[in-house]
Amino acid sequence: MHRAVYKVGLQYLAGDITGGNARCIAMLQAFSEAIRDYTTPAEKTLTRDLTAKIGSYVSFLIECRPLSISMGNAIRFLKNRIAKLPLTLSESEAKTSLCLDIDRFINEKIILADRVIVRHASTKIRDGDVLLTYGSSCVVEMLLSHALELGKKFHVVIVDSRPKLEGQSLLRRLVANGLNCTYTHLNAVSYIMHEVTRVFLGASSILSNGTVYSRVGTAAVAMVANAFSVPVLICCEAYKFHERVQLDSICFNELGDPQAVAKVSGRGDVNYLGSLGNKDNLQLLNLMYDATPSEYISMIVTDYGMIPPTSVPVIVREYCRDQLWI
Amino acid sequence: MWRRSASFILDKRNDTGARPDFVSLSPPQTTASTMADTLQNPNAKVSAYYQTRAAHHGVVTSDWLAQAQAAVGKYSPESDVRSSSSAAADPGSGKPFSVIDEFNNWRKQPDLAEAVAAIRALAAVIRSSEATTMMELEIELKKASDSLKSWDTTSISLTAGCDLFMRYVTRTSALEYEDFNSAKSRLIERAEKFGEISYKARRIIAMLSQDFIFDGCTILVHGFSRVVLEVLKTAAQNKKLFRVLCTEGRPDRTGLRLSNELAKLDVPVKLLIDSAVAYSMDEIDMVFVGADGVVESGGIINMMGTYQIALVAHSMNKPVYVAAESYKFARLYPLDQKDMAPALRPIDFGVPIPSKVEVETSARDYTPPQYLTLLFTDLGVLTPSVVSDELIQLYL
């Protein structure tokens, strides 16, 4: 195991690196470092041995925390690149070529894509808007700060939920930026929704039937917004698109720590379910993601522009074919 | 200058003898206050697109014009349109060749869509260009298309037509291998082909939509759309038996023109006021509308009132068909009604409106895709979600 991969894995485990893009970038950078230090063992070819090596790194990362769909896409891209390396390349040339590919992927598919998304989405913010966001999405945060830089006058409602309370860090940064914010919990979303004009949400992945796979609670926010006919905009990079179809949240999901729903962090005394702790007929369920059906979504903002959720398969077909990406 | 209708001129002159028989559709008692209202409403910011539409499709038909001209003698609305357009073309007239002038020349043909006029004008830019390199030519073309687009920002089809022309004409790999002259002639060839495709689009749509018009059906149409008229005309020529309900199409009353055209074809027509749509919806089999622009979501931007008709039709489970040429596909994505560049036009209410009262003067609305059944385009019969598919393939 390479130390960079080991470090990233432990950071995932400890929850130091969270968020789809951050996790993906950290993983790719660790792989890039591992590739730089890699030497092909005697009597083996780089293509086969390195693929196996990456495979073992990936299974280690899965041990630490299940992969997100975006990371799966990035790994498939890297493996594809390794498999397609021309045999004529020397080892060092192959390694530089792979590292360059990884850098390009990070730059074009994540960093530049975010900038394009922010530029597109900011055209949909008008003066006097009340924007609602749920949890903490780095693209939405970039969008809000960009809109503020453009001098738009708007108000932000941050909706948050237990147990992760990810919105708090976002709230802190936005308030420090001088934005007008309202902070509330998911329970109050139907109360606050009638004064909201736009809902901006991030996504962990978008599936080809237009279903948005995102932090648990997103579906509830989107549904309430739909009921109040508030447009829901999803900001998501195209590398997170996946050709799979999913109809509910259970068939593919990630389980969080079940104790997190029962306990309040930092308050050992608040544990109302403590007495029920080990009952066989009690199951504590802490899902990490949920699936938002496409009919609740007005628009998906990606690096290819603003598209309706029905066009996700077009993007997958045209650009995500064979995981060629770049 | 904005003018309402020929009946206004006629009534001003009190020349009842030359009044065409369908003037009775507009109540004569309103026209006196109409005059006051026209004077009251100086056109502060009027959409040029809708002004042209009104001039071409409004109740001012050519036969009416002839009669009106005979009645008034000196006053010709045709010259009025011309003077307003040449005034708008002024900034470009200093140059020997101006794309705007060319565009306005084409635009005068009432049967030619604005986007097709723009496409023809851009083709003329290539032809008359004195550029010696491909790069120069492309920059020249880009400038011309930008000036066309900025000439009237409220017209969606104009912008979309220019963009599509640039895509279609300049995106050909053959250009890289040839010398400049043959590349230029290739561009001209492609430009003319595109112009031809756009021009024929209306016929193709009319042919495609015939399968959907069955004997004994009742069709509701809104406003005046040349494509819809072509569709209905073809259906009548094919000896289909159908009935048409026309909305009045306030404020420029374009529905009256359509009913007039249909009556000439011996199609049974019934006129409705715009607010009678829900009342008549149960006897309707399908709704047929045109579009000013088709947006990325698959929804349409069309004359004010289309959205409410689509809503009523949707709630009564009637299909809503849209006839639109593919050069109207625009890379726009409105989220709601106010999320568009405003296109305003004056509205005459028949009585003077106190200055304290606000008037909604927007000329168009946005119909979201979930209320549309099918779009008839020259690319085929599409569901709304395919529009974005086509746009992605065209632009990316």
C-alpha cells in the first residue's frame, strides 16, 4: 500500500475529507503520487501490474468508506487510460502520461467544470431572489459567492438536518462573506418554502433516468419545492453522471453510523434511545443518500450547459461513452 | 411607429362605404376611444418582433390594405413599416453592404419568416464579402450575425436562426483542406442549402402533421401562425373534414386574420374570445399552436395566452400540438414566466386607462414542456424532451 493512498483512506474513514469533488480530487492525487513512485516489477508489464495495483488501492479505499459514483467514474477513467497506453512507451513516459491525464481530469472535469456551472447558474439569480440550499455543496457555495461578487442582491436560506449538520460550516463561511442568510432545519422546510424563489442543490450523482442521487433529505426539499412550484436547480458536474437507473433510495445506498441518529454529538447525556440500545427488534437506520425523482427537478446545470433532467442520457451517451471523458 | 389596424384609419375618415365586411367583428363604438388610447400610448419600449408580426399577420391583411388604401388614399401602412425599418437600419447604412438592410429587404416579404430572412441575409454576407482568408470571413460573418441579433433582441427565432446558421455553415471539416475560394464557395453552398432547408421547413411540417388530423375533429388554434395555417391548408386540400375554433388573439387580433384565411378555404371556423377557451374545451379534440421559440426544456415561448390554453387543455386531457420550424430552437432555458427578456407591446383596452393603473404589456408567455404533447418540426415529430437532445447535438 502506498502511503499517499493510505493517508487518503484514513482521512475518508475519519471524515476529514467529505464532499464528492474533494474526495475524488484527493483520491486522484493520491493515485498520481503512487504512480510517480511506481516501478514495474521484473517480468511484469506496466499495463497489467499497475491496473492490479490501482485495483488493490481501490479496494482499500472501499474498506475505509464506500466509493461514490463520481469516484467510480474517475477510477474507470484511469483504468481505461492505463489499458490504452501505447506499448511503445517507456515506463517513465507512461507514468508522466498518466499523471498528466489525471491532472487534466481534475482540471477539466472538476475545477473548470465548476467554473462553467457557476457562470451558467448565476444567470438564473435575479436581484431580490430568495435562494434555498440544503446541506453543503461546494458548487452551490461557489455559485453563491460568485453571485455576491457580481453584486446581485439576494437572500440565502440554508436548510440543514441532523445528524451531520453539514450546513453549519457553509453558513459560517457565507455569513463571513457578508451574505444575508437564514438557517433552519429540514423540519421547517414547508414553512420557509413559500418565500423562496429558487432552490439550488448539489448532487452526488445523476442517474440516466434523471434521478438525482444526493445527500439524504434532498428529495424531501425538492418535493416540497415542487409542491410550492419553486424551480429546483441541480448543480452537478457531468463526470458524476451515470448510466444506471435507480427507482428508490434503498437498492443502492451507503449506511452511516446508526448510533449517530440516536445520539447528539458532544452531548453524552442526551441519549433517549440508550435504554433500547441492544434490543433485537429495534433497527437504527442512518442512510447517507437518497434518490430524487426527475419530476421534481426543473433544471440541471452542468459543464455542458443547462439541460432538463430528461437529457441526462444524451450527455451520458455523447460524452461519457466508454469513460473516455477527455 | 405603432399603428393598430386598418379599421382605425377607416373610422377616422368616417368612410363607411369602403369598409370591408368583416369590420363588424370589431365593435365600432370602441374605435373612438381607441384613437385616444393610441395617442396616449407612446411606444416607449416596443418589441420590434411583435411589431413586425402585427404588421404581417394582424388584421391588416393585403386585401384589407387595398381597400383601406382606396379609402384613405395617401395613408399606406406598408410605407410606414418600411420607414420604421430603414430608420432602424441607420447605424449600418454607412457601409457599402449592410446586413441589416439586406435582412430588412428580405423581411418585407410577409410570407418569409424572420429567421429565414436573417439566414438569407447572412448568406448574402458571405457572397459579398471581400475577405481573403477564412478567418477574416468567419469574423465578418460573426459580426454580421451579432449585429442582426442585437438589431432585435426580443426575437427568439432571429437569434436562434443566426446561431444555427453559424453552426451549420462554419462547422464543416471540408474547409480545412481546400484553398480559400473553393472553401468560400462551399460556405455559400452550405448557406444556400440551409436557407433552402429553412424555407421548406413549413411544407415538411405540414406533411408530417397530416396523420394527426382525423376526419371530424375539432381543432383549437391560438393567434396567427403561418405554420399552423399551412398545416390546416394542407389538411383542407387533402379533403379532410375538420372544424377549427380560432381565438381572437388579443391585442393585435391575429386570430381574426386566421379565421378569415380559413373561411376562404371553406373550413368551418368559429371565433372565440380569448377567455372562452375553457368554455369550449370540451368540444375540442386537439390544440394546435405555433411558437416564437422552442427552448431547451422542450417548452415553447409563444404569443400571450398559449400557456393558459395549454393548462386548460392539459387539465381536460386534450393533446396540445406545437408546429415549429427547427430554426426556432433556442439555447434558452426559462425557469418561469418572468425569466425571459421582456418583449413588450402596447395594448388597447378601448377606454382610456388612468395613469395609476398598471398594464401588463408583455407580448408572450412560456409554456413548460409538461403541458405539450408533441412538437411537429422539420426534424420530425418530437416529444418535448427530444428538443434538448437536438440542441445538445447541434451546439456541443
